[in-house]
Amino acid sequence: MILLYCNKLFGSFIQGLKFFFQPFKCCSVHSRGCTDIVCCILFILAILGYIAVGILAWSQGDPRKVIYPTDSRGQFCGQAGTPLEKKPLLFYFNIMKCASPMVLLEFQCPTTQMCVEKCPEKFMTLVKAYSNKNDFDYYKQFCKEGVTNTMGIPQILKLGLCPAMLTPSRPFTRRCFPALGQEGGVITVGNNSKFDDGNGNIRDAKDLVDGVKNATLVIEARQVVMKIFEDYTQSWYWILIGLVIAMLTSLLFIVLLRFLAGIMVWVMIVMVILVIGYGIVHCYMEYAALKGEPGADVTLQQLGFQTDFTVYLQIRQTWLAFMIILAIVEVIIILLLIFLRKRICIAIALIKEASRAIGHVMSSLFYPLFTFLLLAMVIAYWAVTAVFLSTSNEPIYKVFNETECEHSRATCEPNYTSSLMRKQCPDSECLFAFYGGETVYHKYLIALQFYNVFLFFWCANFVTALGQMTLAGAFASYYWAFVKPDDMPAFPVFSSLGRSLRYHTGTLAFGSLILSIIQIIRVLLEYLDHKLQGAQNKCTKFLLCCLKCCFWCLEKFIKFINRNAYIMVAIYGKNFCTSARDAFFLLMRNMIRVAVLDKVTDFLLFLGKLLIVGLVGIFAFFFFSGRVKAFENTAPNLHYYWVPIITLVIGSYLIAHGFFSVYAMCVDTLFLCFCEDLERNDGSATRPYYMSSTLHEILWKNKAEEPSSSAARQQDDEDIRLKQQQAQEEDAA
């Protein structure tokens, strides 16, 4: 037994020596196995459930409910392939009934609504039109089917087949509203201040205002959305051109950074300061130009919320706020550059080393396009599913009446004329009210929407994590190649992508699941905050604010942990928890390097993103606003010219972030590999460093400049020895 134990001990010792004398094999397939299998199975089941929800939503939903207005029968006005195809406008029999408070509760006017080909163009009553055949034929365009010349006026009004009067109207968001005007401070309709309501009463035109106001309030949000949608239809090709320019600019910047890293970083710093400085000057010029203009001194609080956002640009306070914000950003950037001037030179050298790595893995520059494609598919699937889920309700009909009725606002069926409720309330009508449902599917519709949002977060985070692990594996294969690039795989990016999907799908699902849970909690907190806006309980508001802040910090921390955990998984192939623990303690042992070098490099890359966003944003502003005469005839005519500008700014930032994230991931991977290399090896002939001489000089110089004491250095050496001993024991086991 003693001899057997000694033999095992000697064998472990020999294996430990082999660990130090053999070169380190990074990203090897032979030593890998599937990690976090439970999470992988759970993710596959969740995706299958997501597909089932999409199929269910597509079979039940109807997006036409959002696009077309709906008449009292629940039919869509102007829908192609239906009898109402040539009747795209919605006409209200009595617009004054829209002044009822029930409009704000049920979002439906308690009057008959029907689809018409065009709005009424002249004023007339049913009594006057009935006496003239031509007028009555014109009047019947706005009546229900079944009206004949032999029917009397009392019978027509009793059956609710025609409105009692017609007022000159204009189409607005596919609805006919009275053409109200103002002459000498008096409200007019069709150039008349008074009108006959069809019941023998002479009424003022101002009585129509409340009805139009409430009806407009119901569709005001849709009006803004439709205008924005129209702006997108008019400017989508210019937006695509701008995004292509942003992509080419980012790609050109990255390529130049590969060959002229030092020069490009300093050019980038100067250009960012100049672009923000120009923004400050432009805001001041606009602020000074509005001096003395009527209405320009109105404050934002006095103006309130306006659907036409161009109104805010006519106020001096808006440009003053823009100028102050840009000035604060400019001062912060200049102060950071002053205090970090010595570290910036070291960070530039680190970017140069990252450029060399990217030079050997050039395909990594185009990998963000693959990530964009996957994210676009995830976003499109989520958006389409959300639209179909929100439109999968059934039409609900309610009883509307003018006299007292016990069935008022009760649910009814479209064939209401022969029902018992109609006999008890002969003056009532059964009209379309809203979309809803009482089935099991409709009861759990909110849960399906929640599942749709949660899976959107999970899939989006999974795609992002896949990109991070793929790039980390490619750059780690560059670092741990003893002879660069001979020891590297032929296709580093494709090899890393294959390893990530084959062995670590569960790990990617695990990390993205944790992040998605935190994000969905933040969404729920925002929902609660929106619902409790009218609450006066300060303690509740304070607690909610603290929770939002804590979960925001937790999300940032989890993203940091996940990113470094994926790097360790790409190197060693361990599971998520082990890799996250090893990465965290490795970074804690090199905390000063992380704070000084890694974050300074991230700051420089962030300035590059700001530069591209600023250039594209300035170009888009002058193009779409028509400030440059050369573009006046070329730029599209828009309701809100800020819509394509904001779209381009956000899109160009995402594009720049995608390309610069390659550099950021390269720097993080090289930095983590350097720290691991420093603890595994000592630079001797038996255990040489894998880092290049340039990288060794950069980071070792930084270590020499750290104001750490000899005791701290001894502690670091002790940690390195313990790490080497731990690695030896793990390999022997």
C-alpha cells in the first residue's frame, strides 16, 4: 500500500513537471467538454416556446386594427380587397356626442360611425335635403344601406339610418372632422357661426369644439406616430445612406488605426474637442439670433408638451440648455485628458499592440456585421410578435343610448335589432367600442407579452455574449501562439465561433439569463414608477428610486463579470461560475492595471465613437433641416426633421460601437491573457512568457510606475506562487 501510494505521488509530481515544461495550449478542442448543459437545455426549450408564442400570435393577431380606422360594425375603412376599399375615411353621424366624458373612458364616440369615400363638403340638414332629389342623393352617401326615397324622415331618423345634419368637414388622420375656423374671434364652421342641428335647433359653431377636441385627444398619440411613420417613408433611403456613411467611416477609422494608431488617437482627441466646440458655438449663435423675436423668451415650463417638437427650437431657453450641456461635456473631456496625459501614451501603445493582433485576425473587423444581422432578426421577431399579440383581441360591441336604459354600456351582438335589449331600449344602438376578449387566450395575453419581452432580452444578450466569446477566443489564440502567426489556427474567428456554439452554448445561455433577469426587473420597476407617478407617498418614491439605482449598478457589474468570464471560458473551456470566479480574482490581483490602463483605453475608444456620431449628426442636421442652400431641393419634405437626425445619431453610434467593440474586446482579452501569463510563467527558458516584447515593456513599465510598497510587491509575488502551485495541482489531478 505504501509503495502504491508513493507511486501515485511520484506520478502526480511527474505530471506537474510536465505542466511547466510543456507549452501552454490555449483554446484546445481536445481538452474541452460541454459546459452548463442544464442551461443549454433550458434555453432550447425557451426558444421552442418562443416560436410557439409567435405562431399563436400570428394566427390570432390582425395588424389592420392599427393601420385602418374601424366603423361601428368593426369593419376596416379603406382595406384593399373588401367592399370598403374605396371608402378610406371614417365619418361620425353626430360629432357633438364625442364631447361626452365616456369618450375618455372607453376611447370611442357614442355615435354611429361609417366609412365614406370623401368627407361632406357643404352644410345641409336631412329635412332640407329630403325636399330636393339631387341633394338627397348626395346626402345618402353618408347614410347606411337601405335608405330609399319612399321612406319618411321620421322613419329614417328612428332607425338611425342617416345623420340629422351634415357639416363641412376635412379629413384628418383618416377621419372627418368639422372644418372649424375663426373670424373676428368667433368660431365658424363652413364660414357660418351658427348652424341647424337637424332637430330644429339653431346652435353656435363653438358647440362643435368640445366634440372635436375630445375626438382629437383620443387619436393624438396615433397622429404623432403616423406623422413619424410618414417621415420615415419619405426619408428612409437617406437614412440608409447616412448609416452606410457611418459604417464606411467607422471601417476607415479602424483600418487607419491598424497602421497609424498613435497619430489617429491624437487626431481623434483633437477632432472630438473641435466638434463639441463647434456645437457650443452653433448653439450660442442660435441663442443670440432669437434675441428680440416674439415668443422666443417663453420658458420650457410655460410651453409645456408639444407634439410639434420644432416649436422648442424657436425658444432661446432650448439652445441655452444645449449650450450648457455641451460645455459641461467639453470641460469634463479636457480635464480627463489633462489628468490622464501620462497614461494616455501607455494606452496608445496598448492600442498599437491590439492593432497588431487585429492585423493577424482581420476577419474580426467584419464579425460585428454578423452580430448586427442576428440582433436585427431578434428585434424583428420581437416587434412582429408584439404587434400581432397586441392586435389579437376580438371586437367588443357596447350599447349606446340617448335616453335612460338599464342596458347602457352593456356588451351586445352586431345583430342587435332583433334582440331583447333593443326592444326594452328602442332608442339604443349597438356600436363597436374597442378590441378585447374573455377567452383563456385573452386572459393570459399580458403573460404572453411579458414572455415575449423576456425572451427578447435573453436572445439579444445571448447574441451579444456569442460575439464576445467568439472574438475573445480568436484574440486569445493570437496571444497564446508561441510563434505568431504560425501557431495560430487558419481561421481564428470561425474556429472560435465553432467552439463557442459546440461546447459553450449553455454557458452563454447562463450568463445571458442572469443579465436578462436583472433587465426585466428594471423594466418592471420602470412600469411601477410610471403607474405611481400620481402617488404622493415620498417614502414609496424614495424606495423605488433606490431600487432602480441598485439594479442599474447590478446590471453594469454583471455585464463586467460576464465579459471577463467569457474570455476565461474561451481560454480554458470551464463552466460559467468557475470562469467568472477566476476572472474576478485575477482582475482583483491586478486592480491598479485594470483602473489605469484598461479603462483609459476604453475612454479613448469612446472618444472615437463620439467623433463618428458627431460628424454624422452634424451632417444630418444641415441636410434635413435645410440650413444649407445646396440641399434645399434634395432634402425630403418632413413633418419633423429631427426624426431622421435622431435615427441617424442612434444608428451611427450603434455601428461605431460595433466596430470599436472589436478593439475593446481585443484589449480586454490581451490584458487578461497578460495577467494570466504573468502568473503562470516567469520568463525563464523552461517557462517563457507568451507576451510580445512590446506588450511586456508597456505593462511592465506601468507596473514599475505604480506607487506600491515592497510589502505589496512581496504579496503579489506570493499570490503568483500560490496561483502557479494551484495550477500545478489542478493539472496533476
